[in-house]
Amino acid sequence: MIYNFFYNLFGSEIIAGFISAALPLLIFILPFALIAVLLERKVAGHMQDRLGPMRVGYHGILQTIADIIKLLQKEDIIARENDKLLFNIAPILVFAGSYAAFAAIPFTSAYIGANIDLGIFYIIAVTGLVVAGILMAGWASNNKYSLLGAMRSAAQIVSYEIPTILVVLTLVMFTGTTNLMTLSENQTALFWNWNIFGGPELSLAKFLLIPFMIIAFLIIYISTLAEVNRTPFDIPEAESELVSGYHTEYSGMKFAMFFLAEYANMFAVSAIVSALFFGGYHSPFGYLGNTLDIQWLIPVEQFFWFTFKGVFFVFVQMWLRWTLPRLRVDQLMTASWKYLIPIAFVNLLIVGIITLI
Amino acid sequence: MNIYDLIFYLFAALTLISAFFVVTNKNIVHSAFYLLFTFFGVAGIYVLLGADFVAIVQLIVYVGGILILLLFGVMLTNKITNVEIKTGTINIFSATIGVGLFAGVLLAAVLYAPWKVTLLQEPVSTTGILGNLLMNEYVLVFELLGIILLIALIGAASIARR
């Protein structure tokens, strides 16, 4: 455990906990955002039959670094009529909300920022900070497009939180734990022990559960897609209607913080979905470290599989973004309240009944 | 003073200062946003007391639900920021008596309550215990609360349909 290492190093559980919870920022979120921004542009390019960025470095691989240098030296513009205090706090709040979620995500069996029992509920709770930050940004910008974007975004996140929580509840009821670490540990060994294939226990219930688990996965994937404001649910920042929504007025590093928060969120929801349904950090085919009898290799492999699953779901999000058109506001609300929530409720009941027999 | 005390005072100061600003601020949107920090500070104090489930429910219900609704209400109300909000003092005499009495009651409660003192210990997860209590001992209260919430929901929907 990395926490134990820090505990031995500093001799204080508070400092050790603090450092181990803060670790994902530098070693994970920043490099991930660097790669994901480039990946997004490359994926977009190739899906539209063009090449994407090509000028900086080999096939444009240094493009994001060039962009970051550009953003760093940009002037930080605050319009005269902006609410200066809230305008400056908002990006920090949004980023803090999405960054705090990483503390409860298990990266490998050896590393989790904070192994708390209520992991998944904690993640749902801190996402509330993101909504408040978005509303703050929209209001403080004193711009009607920003305010409209913030309103749409908050309404959308609040609506789609309900199907997400219902699916999480289904899984909590099925597995009997809210700790993401235990949840991942339970789905050990080969891939048919994953929750999407009915969990590790071999019985009749396992086979009955598979279709309902797939429905649950589809619901949580759609609603988390809406929660991170990605197309087809990107009306909060619809370029053709609202310039760019709640971060229209932001420039330089503050804009970069919103951007970083968006990519961090994309990975966080993908990691949660993979921890709930796809075995988290577990390998689908067993470990090379077990075969060769090298213990330290196992966490490395687990980290690889965790990142692989996360990045795969992020890739699907990008794929959907460049394939599907945007929904209208009323279609968006209809999709959540009239379809996803009732289906999620019925699914919750059915999974409960199957678990009992 | 150890590091836990320091963290406690940090959260306590956050709660008190932001609550003070909620009451005294003239801008109603700023007040609503200060409320965010008050709720957050209270959640932190719950965590320090070992009540992990209550802390997270505090965040989900108050920050994720009530505060967002409040902000929606404030922002969608036309020209609410131009309304003159009175934060001055009136009726000093009667106010002093009222506040004095209330402070006396609170102080008496704090001083004479039989506080349960335990040593600092590793917090245990309270979720399972709470669930057992709600489903066994307090099941009637729990169901009644559920019915009340359902009535409120139906009422809100029927008012909105008019």
C-alpha cells in the first residue's frame, strides 16, 4: 500500500493521507488531460476524414504542449461588469469538485487515495460542487449566454443524477458494499466474474441477471455522458447557440482549468463505470505476475488494465461526440424523466427480486 | 494542540465566518454562495465526529439539492439583485431580549447537557449500523417520513400542473 509507505516516511496519518489523496493530480490527471486533448482532436479528425493537428511534432503529438504554453502566457481578461470574486473562485470550485472524486477511485489493489467505506456516495456528493461552480461561473460572467449555459448545465446534471444514483443503488444492493475498493476486489479472476456478467457467484441468478446488468450499464453510461456535458448532451455549451456556454468569458489559465476539469471528469465517470461493471482494475485474463511469480508486477498490470478500461470508455465518449447530433432541451428532459428514470426503477426492482431468489 | 484540533478549528472557522457573511451580505446571490461554504464546513465537522454517512448525506442533500434549487430560484427571479435587502438593525430593545433569552437557553444546554466523552479512536463505518436501526427499531418513523416526502412530491407536481 502506498499509504503505508507515506505513513512510515512521515509518521503522521494525516500527512500520509493528505499526500496519498493528492497524488493523482500530478501523476495522473495532468498527463491524462495532455493525451486526451490530443486524442480527441485526432479522433475527431479521422472520423471526419481529415488528419487533425499535423504541424507540431510527428503527426502533431506536441500540439497540446504548444497549446498549454499559449494558454499560460495569455492575458487574464476580466470584464468590467463581472462579479470579480465569484468569477475567480468558480474555476477553482469546478476543478476541486472533479479532482476530489479521484480520491475514492481505486487505481490498483495497492493504491487508492482514501479507502473510505462510502466511496461511491462520496463521489456523487462532491460532484455537487461542480454544479455549484458552473452556476457561479455563469452568473459571475454577467453575460446572457454564460447564464443560459450554466442554467442548462445545472438542470441537466441535476436531472441525470437521478438515473445515475438509481443504477448505483442497484449495484450497491446487489453487491452489498459502497466501497469501490471492495467492489473491485469482489470481481476478481476472469472476466465472467465482472458485475456486467452477473457477479462472481455461480448460480442461476447470475445468468438471469446478465440482461438487466446490461440495461443498468447502458443507463449509467448515458446519464454519466450527460453529467459531463458531452455530445449528444452538450446543449450547455452548444457552440451554434451559446458561443461556448458558461465559460464564454474565461480566458487563459482559468479557461484551462475548466478544460482540465472536463477531461478529469470524463475519466472519472469512465473509471466509476468500469469499477462498477467491468471489474475495476482487474485483468480479464489473469495476471502475468502470478504465472511468473513476481509479486510487484501485479499492481503494475492492474494499473495498466485500469487505465486501459478508462481510456477505452473515454474513447467511446469521443466516438459518440463526433457521431451523434445534439439533442434539444425538451428531448433531453424527456429522455431523462420519461425513459431513463422509469426503466432504472423497474430494473432496480427486478435485480432486487433476482438477488433474493 | 494536535493536528485534529487544528482541522476542527479550520472547519469551525469556515462555517462561522461564511454563516456570518450569509446573514450580513447585501447581495442575495453572494449570500447563497456563502451558504455553500457553511454546508461544506458542517460536513467537515461531521467527518471529524466520525459520522461519515451523515456528512455525505449533508453534502448530497444540502449542496447537491437544496443549494442548487435555491440558486435556481434566486437566478430565475427577475431583477432580484436590484431589490434593497435590509441588513440593518431595528427594534433593538426587543431584539436584545429575544436574542439574550435564546443565547441563555443555548448556553444552558451546552453547559449542563450530559456530554458523552470518549477518547479519540479509529472511526468505524456507520452505514450498516444506521441501516439496521432504521429498518428494525425506527421502521415506523422511517416509513412515515417516506410517506410525508411522497405527499410533498405529489403536492409539488399538482401545483406545477395548474
